[in-house]
Amino acid sequence: MTETDFIPKPYSKHIKSGDFKWSSPSNIALVKYWGKKKDQIPENPSISFTLDYCKTTTKLSFSEKENKADFSFDVFLDNEKKDDFKPKIETFFKRVERYLPFLKNYHFKIETSNSFPHSSGIASSASGMSALALCLMSIEKELVHDDLEINFTQKASFLARLGSGSACRSLEGDLVVWGEHVDVYGSSDLFGVKYPFEVHENFKNYQDTILLVDKGEKQVSSTVGHNLMHGHPFAGQRFEQANKNLTDIKSILKSGDLDAFIGLVESEALTLHAMMMTSMPYFILMKPNTLQIINKIWAFRESTGSKVCFTLDAGANVHVLYPENEAGSVLKFIKSELVTFCQKGEYINDKVGFGAKLL
Ligand code: DP6
């Protein structure tokens, strides 16, 4: 597949107005995407668990307009007009216009809400961009009238990627790979694909409790962060390592080897942060409480034999990952020993989910 495969044939139907509503979840990467080339092409393949509870719901209403020279849209978060969201969406529209030639024909009203608090330090770009991409695909499906020439979910993932890279991994579940990799059949730099291999029972219904250590605005935007990998002294080795980790996680997911899973996932999280600490300019996005939590998790594992582990995004919050059969004991541990390190004691209980839904 190439980019041009996503350019549609002229539409056969004319629609004046309508609306679509989708919910789309967030995801948490096990092998991280960090570093991108032009046009949102990742430097290395990544794999993530799709989440279940953390999601964005977006209603997109559209009505035909006279002036077809520019994009026209308004954005609302929880019924409040959000003009500060507009530049990101304008950039997204510009990037996808070639693939959705109807964009300038309509005025759009984008009404969005998140299941998680806006100021939780949880990025809503993956869930938000994937929900918007799906609403736009629903419009295209109507305009085409007959069967789409292209797979709906694949094109939605392709479009979501152009909004935010990790968003292309949010449409399906429970595991999604994005980025071409020799060992993953069908994988592509252009869109996410559902993980096509056998997954051991141990990883079914995996739990993710997100500890909100720092609920503030992101210190480094992801675009700035990814750009720091250009000319980074360890970039080449990092991209190789991610490729190798993707090969390794394939056998781990098949065998159910939780110790190997822990080693790979925690190393990926710390490597992501190591990349930020060793770039120029450099950043430390962990907070003292992030380290406190990591040390507590290691001590708990040591003393109980638990298979709980952590991963991190480009921020201070900690995702605590554990198998379903440990849910009771790990939650008890979280409440008694980790919640004290969360801002206002806040955390979110999530688990692996199965992707976006048309509402
Ligand atoms: C650390 O997808 O937010 O969460 O493509 O610039 O929107 P953009 O970046 P984004 O980067 C996410 C990076 C990460 C790791 C991951 O999810 O793989």
C-alpha cells in the first residue's frame, strides 16, 4: 500500500448535512514510538495495548457551505468552545485534505468529551484524533454510496496517524502494531494493524492502573520530543533496539512469559526517558514521585513474586500493568502504598480494550 491508495475516486453522492458520533480509546505502548520522519512516518515500529475506559467521544456535525475556499469548523470540549484546539485540527485538515476531498465543502461542528479529566496529564491526542478520523470516514462512506474501495478502519487509522502518530493504534484492540516490521505480517508505516499472532491467556484482560503523578500541562510537546531524535547520538541504536524488542515481544506474547514481558516493557519505558535525558536540549520528565512508585513496584515484586510492572509515556504519570488474576492483590498494594504519590491521590483503573465504537 502507498499513500496514493488512500485518495478516493470522485464521490457519487451529494449530502447536504448530517452528523456522526464515535468513541475511541487511548492506548499504551509496550514498544514505544519515539522519533518520526516527514509526514508522520515512524522511525521504528511500535506495539500497544488498546485501553478500555480512557476514551474520547466525538460528535461531528456537518452542513454544506457556499464558500469552498477554506476549512471552516468550531470545536467544543464538554460544551465549551475551544479555539485553542483549532490550530492542531487545522494542521490535521491540511494533512488529510488530499485523502478527504470533501473537507472544504462543509462547515463542521466538533463536539468532544473525554472519559478522563482534561487536566489529568493524560494525552487525549490518540483518542481524540482517532475519534475525529472515524467521524470523517463515516461521512466519506456516505458520499461514496457504494462499497468503499478501501478498508474503512485502515483508512481511518491512516488518517488518525496524520493527526497524531499514536492515534493510529487506537481503532482496534486488543494489541495493535504500527510501523513496518519484517516479523509482523501486514504491518505498515502508514497505519496500525491488529496484532496478527497468537496471544497467551496471561495477557487477556490485562489491567492498567494509571497513577496521576503530575496532572499539569505537558512540559515537552510530543512533536518537539520526536524531533529531538533527529541527530540524537543514540538514535540509530534505539531504532534497532525497538525493532529487536518487537521481534522478542512476539514470542513473549505467545508463550505468556511474564518475567520476560516485565523486562522488555520496563526497559522500553526507561529507554524512552533515557532518550529524553540524553537529547539536546535535554529533559527529565519523571518526577520524584515517579521514581518512588517505580521503587515501590520493584520492592513489591521482589517480596511477593507478583508480575506487576510499570510503563511510562512522555510524562511523569505511571501506568501500572498487571495480569487479571492479580487484580485484587495489586489494587490493594496500589491503594496502600502508591496512591500517596499521586497528585490529590488520583488514579484511573483501566484495562485492555477492543477499540472504537460508532454510537
Ligand atoms: C511517548 O503520538 O503523541 O506516547 O505523532 O507527534 O502526535 P505525535 O506524537 P504522539 O507520541 C506518542 C509517544 C509516546 C509513545 C507511544 O505512544 O508509542
